[in-house]
Amino acid sequence: MDELFVFGAAFLAGLINALAGGGTLVSFPALLALGIPPVTANITNTLSLCPGYCGGMIAQRKEFAFQKSRIHQILPICITGGLIGGFLLIHSDESSFRTLIPYLILFASVLLAVQDRAKNFLIHGSYHIDHPRLVSGGGFLLLFLAALYGGYFGAGVSVIIIAVLGLLYDDSLVSLNILKLIISFSVNLVASLYFIFTGSILWALVVIMSIGSVFGGLVGGTFVEMVHPEIFRWIIVGLGLCISLWYFICG
């Protein structure tokens, strides 16, 4: 029964990620609801997300040729951030991480709520700054911090990454999306490779969740033109705020 529950949560997370983003706000609390320790739940959830990014990258593989120089420029920064984030998670004790959970979920929910405004501000607002090097340097620092956050927790990290990429590069969000997918996948992958050696991964759940998230992503991708993403986004924001409030009250 637990396996079916986890599969359903992963399926829903994959569907939500395809339509609006923020699927972690469903899959991570689902693992906690089963009584899995927070750090172990987060590690298992992170590894389970990796297959979901592959489908998106395959679908946009034609964009790789246009983004090679940028990939070489930013990937080392993001991989380093992801490794450090994973290191910090592994060396966090369960009680400390549990204390952070409501704040992390609240942060991810707020990010999801304001993602359009954040993107527009960073993409258009940065052009009013008269120091391009300052914008570029600050952008790379923000990208590193986003990758660190992704390796540590990850919910809402795609929103941060796409917004920061808009600060760094004068390009459309559609073109930058392939970079977002590559960064998100790389951060999750390097953190997961680090986690593998800790023995903290529940492999049976990883397999179930990976399958569920892939199927959810396929269904979401099929119906993406039929369902307004805003509807799903605000449902997930509301759910995230409720989950955060519950953890603040009940611990």
C-alpha cells in the first residue's frame, strides 16, 4: 500500500513539473508522511527526480548546439554548488534538518508564487544597471547559490535558475529552458552520486518514484496544451503553504 501511495505521489509530482513546476512539494512530504527520516526522504526524492529531466532534455536536444559555450561556462559552477549542497545535507543531523523543513517548503512555495515576477524583474530590470560586469558576477554567484540550494533541498530551484539565467544572458526563456534542464539535472545527479556512497538511499522507493515521475511527466506533457499551468501552479502554492503551516504548528 505504501508503494502505491509513493507511486501516486511521484506520478503527480511528474505531472505537476511538466505543467507548472513544484512537484517536489508533493513528493517530499509524501515520503515524510510514511515516517521516513527527513534527510533520507530528501536524498531519496532528489535521486528519484533525475530521470524526469532526461525526457525534457531529449525533447529539446536541438538546442544543445546553440548553448555549448554557455554550458561549458556555467556547468562547473553549478556542479560545485550541487556537491557542496549535498555535502551540507549529508552532514546535517535529522533534528536540524527537520527544523528547517517548514522554512524550506515555505521558501519554495513563495518562489513558485512569484516566479513570473522574479523572471521579469531579473530579465528586464538588469538592463537598467550600468555595470555589466557587476550583473554578470552577481549572476554567477546567484547561480552557484541556486545550485547549492538544489543540492541541499531542491524544491523551487528551477524557478531560481531560470530567473538567474535571464540575468546572465539576453535570450528568450524558451532558449534558456534547455540550460535550466541541464543545470537542474547536473545538480541532482552530482548530489545523488555523492549520496550513493552514504547508504542513505531507499532504492526500492527510488525505482518506484522514478517510474511514477516519468509516467506523470509523459501525461503532463501530453495535456500541457489543454490545461492552464497557472491553475496547477496556484494549487501547488496553496498546498505548499498548508504543508509548511502544518509543520510550523505540529513540527
